[in-house]
Amino acid sequence: MTTQDTLKLFERYVIGNYARSPIVAVRGEGSWLWDAEGKRYLDLFPGWGVNGIGHCHPRVVAAIRAQAGRLLHVANVPFYIEEQGRLAQLISERSFGGQVFFCNSGAEANEAAIKLARRYFADKAAEALRSGAEAKLPPLRHKVITTFNSFHGRTLTTVSATAQPKYHAGFYPLQPGFVHVPYDDPDVVAKVIDGETAAVMVEPVQGEGGVNVPSPDYLPRLRRICDDAGILLILDEVQTGVGRTGKWFGYQNWGVTPDIMSLAKALGGGLAIGAMVARPEIAKSLVPGTHASTFGGNPIACAAGIATFEAIEQEGLLENARSIGERIKARMAAAAKKTGIIRQVRGIGCMIGVELATPGADVVKRCMAQGLLINCTHDVVLRMLPSMAATPAEIDEGMDILERVLTTT
């Protein structure tokens, strides 16, 4: 089938809710992607961060093939799934010892986190009622504080949590219960907390919002503020989790511990999977009947997740992620002096943003024409989420292309 054949199929049968380029992807390997015409692209934004260890990593492919021959799907009720338990153990032991709920995406993981926070405080209120302390009960805690330029998902609840008006347009009324404040400003968070606040939910590094890295004291101060107010700290690690920042989880760069964490993207090495992790004393509020996901934690996705953790650990990819980040930032800092249009280079590990003085969409198109895949977010920020397994030569090749395009912009 030719590219044009596929485009005609989409025009007739697929809803056009994505701004696609006329490219049909047919094969991927490591940091490389091939289209139907045989053109090869160096992919420094693989799968919007889903292919965190590259396209079709051999360990992940082998795990999927083996699992597909044993069990494709089985219901979470009434069965236990071995792979689900093993992946939960890997996540828990490398994070904060929490318990895991599995789903299929980052939006679902964030929905679960919000539901759990509300349910946790509903349970505390019910417990107080049972103890006869109803006269002392405060208002039910249900509000969640989120930040401007955040991105938490595309469901109606997570769109409401996302403090970007462009994602709200056409979907009013939004879900109530969300309070939006500036990112990297803990003082404002402290001021808006009231007796109805259940949690603060933030990304350790804002991704879609422009690759915004917070001040060193931001997350530690949020942790203290939440502790003092008796509320929960939820960290959206959908983009920063599973090695992206050079640590297993982004929060580990700041020495804090969340109460609840959401994961997705790189978790499955390319397969759809999400997870919500919570401290055991909070997780116990999700009793049977309170939340579920039919496909969540299916054997194949979990087998891929296990292989992803093994690859990162056994191939030294956390260290490589840190090295990649420093290499890109150094190259772009040098390019800033040559091009005159780079305002700032920021990021951590394999999560880099290059802020331009002009819109970046045309830069992305020109890079694509020269065989380099990157992204533009917030109009002027070039975003790169390269594979943690990328080589120095691949990074240099990509930076050569990007510098060449920026020099002629």
C-alpha cells in the first residue's frame, strides 16, 4: 500500500482530530523510524515519549512475543495476573514502596489519582462519623490544586485539571473542584489551601507546558506545605517517570516523596499502559467497587513493562539518559551563540526544551524534511524526548541537523 492509499483511507474512515504530516510510519528500530517510501528519520521524539528506550527494543519485543503465546488477556476479576504483580513490585521497590493500580494511559492514571484523593478524605470523614465526632467534621475535602501550563490528560476531568484555556474551549462546563495557580510558586499554593482542599497535583517538570524545570526548593516546599495542611501531594510522572530524567522517577531529583504518583508513556516500552501508585495507607481506600479498568494491567502490557525496567537497569540507561541530556544542552548552548534565535535551553535527562525567539513549527517541519523528528510545544519551545538508549553519534547527528536548520531560519 502506498502513502497515498493510506491517506485516502484516513480521509474517508478516520476522524481527523490529529494534525498529521503526510508520512506513513512502517518500521522502527532504536532511534530510527522508516516511512512507507523508505525514508529514514532520526527520531528524537519517539512516540511522544512512549518509546522511552527506543523503537522495538529487543527485550520488549521478545517479552511481548513470549507472552502472546501464553496469555493475551484475562479479567482482573476473579483472577490474579502474575505479570501485573511482578511489574507492581518493580515500580514500588524503585519508588516509595507504594501499591499500584494499573490502567491504560496517563489520563486514566491521573483520573485514578484524583478519585483516590477524594475517596481517601471521604473515608476519613466517614470514620469520624462512626466515631461520633460529626460535630467536629470540617467540610469534605475534594478540591485539587493544579498549575498553569500543566497537562494532565484529555478526559473531561483531566482537562479540567489542566490549567490551559486552549484545552478547555468547547468543553464547558468543566468539572468543578480544581484550583489553578502559577507553577513554581509554593507561596501561592499555601495561600489557596482551605478546608475543602484534598491535594496538590503537579508535574515535577512540565512537559507540554514548555519543559519547565522548577526551582530547587519548589517540590520540597510543596511537600512541607501539604504535610502542614494535612493534604496529599500527587505527582504526575506520566512524562518524567521511568527513567526519563536520569532517575527512575522525576521526584527523586529533588529528594521528596509523593503520596500518589501517576505513570504511563515510557512504562510499557511502546505498549499502552498506565499506573497510579499510592502509599499503602492511602491506597486502601480503593476497595472493590470503587474503581476499575477492564484492560488495565493486562499480561502483554505488563510483560513489556517488566522488560522495560530490566533493559533500563541492565543496560545502564539511567546514566545514559543523564549523559544524553548534558550532550544536547551543551550543543544547543553553543548553537545559541551562532544562531541568535535561541532564548534558553532547559531540561533534565532525556527531556529537553529549546525556547526560541520565534515560532518553532516551521523549524520542526524543516527538520522533518531533513530526516529529524522533534516537537514544538507552547508555540516557541522545541521539545526533545530522545530514547534513553540513544548513542552519542545519534545525538550529534540530530544536533547537526537542528543547528543547520536554526542557522538558516
